[in-house]
Amino acid sequence: QVHMVESGGGLVQAGGSLRLSCAASRSILSINAMGWYRQAPGKQRELVATITRGGNTNYADSVKGRFTISRDNAKNTVYLEMNSLKPEDTAVYYCNADYGMGIVSWGQGTQVTVSS
């Protein structure tokens, strides 16, 4: 399994932007899908966005039109561009690798805090 490290989190005012990065320890070309999930205090972890090996993307309704997921296979990195941030986007954001057959791995997470 690939080891992943997230970065780019921080404190931002509502309406601002952040770009999260997920750097993998090896090639992500063979991984079925990469994704971003988030977990706010007292809530379950939820899907934010995914991107398949073929480049197909999927977004949670709450972030559609504001967030963009992308991948740079040459750099073994997945990005999450977040615009028009809202206080309700505050959470720990986790990178996810889905190998298929129920096998997944997670990064350690990066905190995103949006102030009102």
C-alpha cells in the first residue's frame, strides 16, 4: 500500500481559498481511485471528492462548484482546490487511496479551519 502525506491545511476566512496536496510514496497510476474525505468534530467522516484512474471525478453536493480534485501522476500527488470556503467546511481532511476489493489506505489528515 502507498503511504500518503497531506499538506496545505490551515486557517482561512470565509470566502477564502486553500489548496490541499496529498503526496504518495510511490506511483498512483495503478490505484483505482484517489479521494478526499473530511471529518468535523462530533461527526462521521464523509466523502468530499474522488478521482478515478481514468480521471472521472465525483463530488459531495455540499462542495460542488467550489472544490476541484485533480491528480498529477508524474508527481504522485492528488490535489483539492477549495474556493469560497464556508465555516461548515471546517474539518480534518484526509487523503484516501482505493485499491479496489475493499482495500483502502488513509493519510494522517490536515486541519482546515474556516472562520466566519
